[in-house]
Amino acid sequence: MDAVFLKLLNMSITASWLILAVLILRLLLKKAPKWVLCVLWAMIAIRLIYPFSIESTLSLVPSAETISVETTWFSPIPDINSGIPVINNTVNPIIRGAFKPESGASVNPLQIYLYVAGIIWASGVLAMMCYAMLSYVRLKKRVSEATQLRDNIWLCDEVKSPFILGIVRPRVYLSSSIDEAQMKHVISHETAHLRRKDHWWKPLGFALLTVYWFNPLVWVAYILLCRDIELACDEKVIRAYSKDGKRAYSEALLSCSESRKMIVACPLAFGEIGVKERVKSVLNYKKPAFWIIFIAVAACIAFAVFFLTNPTPHSKEDNGLKYYLTIAADNVASIQVSTPYKSGGGQHADGSLYEKGEKVYLESLDGLTDLSGVTVTALDKKGNVIYALSVPEGAGGAMNNAFAFASHGWLLASTDPEEATSNINNAMVITSAEFDIDNDGTKESCMLSYGPTSGVFSFVFSVTHDGVEKYRNTFITHHGNLEFLEKDGSTVLRHTYQEFANSAEETHDYDISVNEGHIILSENGDRIPYLG
């Protein structure tokens, strides 16, 4: 239940951005047809119903997953990712202080609160459903003595304000004492509701309110939806009315607005609300100009493009996230990152596994220049550790400006090309490049790191593909500068060094090849000796 609630909570937070946007658009589109506002509310309903969305670089939604499953289940210190740095920097310190784990605790404290919140949420949903059914039964009993006027129009002594009741076979209920002159306008209004299928949209809106009752913005959206539906229906009816016709229609609204508490209280009935605002709108109604309609439709299209889509994953890199992990196993479900300062991690929003070779950007390392004390752990769906990488705390020297760390075929790297040092199996990496070393038609990741020898200079040449190591050799040579470069259409290894302190600098370009599973470095037939 807590997993369901967490999913709905993230969907609710995402929809909240849309609701805020619609509240702003309602002010800007005052002169637009009211049906435009109904279209905007429908888009919010789509966001609240469908758990998936198209990814787009144009999306203005800050984050599709503010609170991740990994954060609540695995991270010892929970963080949120709203997609807005100012909010993250303000809220996360408060969360860390409020949910600080106790000594000896085995689970994230937020996980416990989330479980309790899930129970409270389910109880609220049940209460809302009971309220809806109870109010429907009471109203149905109240109109049980109604008599049919014609078709689906019914008269009832217990009814003071007209309303529609029913979804599949809706009925229009009118007061038995309604004036004949007013009846014409009232029936026109109610039948307009039926043609627009408004008797479907209010129950749907209440169903979403039942699920997301914990979000105050959803309550605001539901109330405004009901008002905008009435305004849109009024516009549909009075479109061809004269000034006198509008006045008569307004008088009918005022006459029918009394004693409507029972109707408003029933979410499955469709009655008259917001009469004062509606009368003012009717009397001031003017047919909107073409350019206003055009702008309103364009605003709806833009709203759909910007808010019905999720931000693309690579936008994290564009936002300045430097560090990423290359997945090396097939069953990785989540990544946990811990530093001496904070913790975090990530997981696919739909709970799917990471693909082998996929890059996962690590937000918890954003802004760090010293990776000492960092631990990155890959976990399966059950939370078991698949593999982990730890950078020794206080490593010092170039280690503090690490570009990439690799262990057992998986890679933690930086998108910053200036940070050009790495570590493989606890050895500093000198440089790296991607090229087809064995002519098999695919590019491999090639890395050079300092070797394990003491007193004699050596370096390790390792080759991986999709996180799996293919070749690895340790070479012994003179201490100097090593770099990959393109020469005559192929990649070579340039080695620049001084054999003695006072001797001239020498430069050698070694051709790179693979023979019987070993990496060969040669220049004019001369090879660099290797171990193993």
C-alpha cells in the first residue's frame, strides 16, 4: 500500500505544477471561451490518471519523481528531488533533521512514516467513497416521489433547485412549483449540460478528488472545475440570446439558486453553483473575437506540450550533473550513493531494471570536487548489494580530483573533460578513450592506469565493453606522459619521456592491436614488454 501511495504522491506533486499553471492561465484567459478552461482541467485529469508520460526536452515539469522509492527504502538520509535547486536546498535540510535515523535503526525512518501515511490515505479514500454513496442514496430517496413531465424531465415537490442525477441514464429534476417562463431557460441549461456530457465530468472529478484527497490543490481544482463547467454551459445556451433574453436567463438562475445545499453536498448530482458569478458573466457576455479564440487554443496546445510531458533523463547532464555510473550487471534495480556529507540515489520511475551499459547520473555527487569517502552501491530489487565502489577517505593528491573510478568492470565517471584522472582497482587512471581496438565493429572503453610495481614504472591497459572487461595487460616502460591520439586514421598511444635527467625528451607513437587475447603496443616492430 505504501508503494501505491508513494506513486500517487509523486503523480500528485507533478499535477500540482499543472494546477498552479492553470490558476495563472485562468487570470490571463478571462476573455477566452470558458470551454478552454475545461480543456485545461481535462489535461490535469490526464496527469492524475495516467502514471506514464512522454519525455520531452520542452517539458516545464521540474521533476516526474520528487520522492523516489530508493530514497525511502535504501537511503539512510532521505532527500527529495523537486527539479528546482532552490526548493531542494531549502527542504532537504529540514527533511534530514526531521527524519534523522536513530542509532541502530535498520530502516529509513521515512519508510515508516510512508507506511503510516499509506494507511491514512486508504482510510481517507474509503471515507470519501462512503460520503459519496450516502449523499447519493439520500438524494435518490428524496426524489423517489417525482413525476415525469416528458422524456427525462421530472418534477418533484422536494426539489427547490434544478439538477441532473445519474450517469448512464441521467434525469433532470425540476421543482414542481417552477414558473413556466423560467422552465424554458432552466431546461435549455440542463439539456446543454447533457449534450456536453457534463454529468460525466463532475463524478470523474470527484473520483480523482477521492484518490488525491490529501492534496489541497486538487480540492481547489475540483471546485474551480465545477464553476467553469457551469460558466461554459451558460455560454453555450446564451450564445444567440438578445439582451432581454440574457436578463430573463439571469432571473431564472437567481430564482433557482435557493435551497441548493443538498445538491451541492452530493458529488454525483449536477446542480447550480456560483450563481452570482454566473449572472455577472451572462449579463456581460460578448462573443469572443477570432484572435482571442486562436490565442486560447494555442495556449492549450502549448500547455499540453510543456506540462503533459516529463523532462528527459539527459536533461540532468544539461543541468550540470557531472558524475555518472555505467551499469555493468543485468539485475541492477537501484543505485545508492553516500558521501561524508549527504546520501541519495536513483531508480527508474516505473520500477524497471537498469540496462547494461546505461549511464546513471548521480545527483548526490553534484557540486563535489573531492570524491574521497564516496561509496556507490548497486542494488537488486530486494535491496541486496550486487557490487560497490568506495573511494578511501582522505586519499589526498590527485585522487581528490578523480575523473573516473572503475572496479570489476563498472565505471563511475565525470562529464567534465578537464578532470582527466581516474582509478581502476585502486590505481589512478592516467587517461581513457573509446575506439575499436580489436576491429570487431564496436567501440570499446580503453583506460590507462598506473601499474602495481614499485621502483619500476608500469601502467595497466584495460579494455571494457558495456561494463565487461575484455582485455587487460600491465606494461613496463620509462616513466613519462601517456596519451591516446588519432594518427593516420587510427588511434595510437603516444609515450613522451626523458630517459635520464639531462637527456633530450623522446616521443614514441605505439600502434595498438590485440593478439590472442593480449594487447600489443608496438612501434616499427618493437614492442613494449608486458606482464601476463
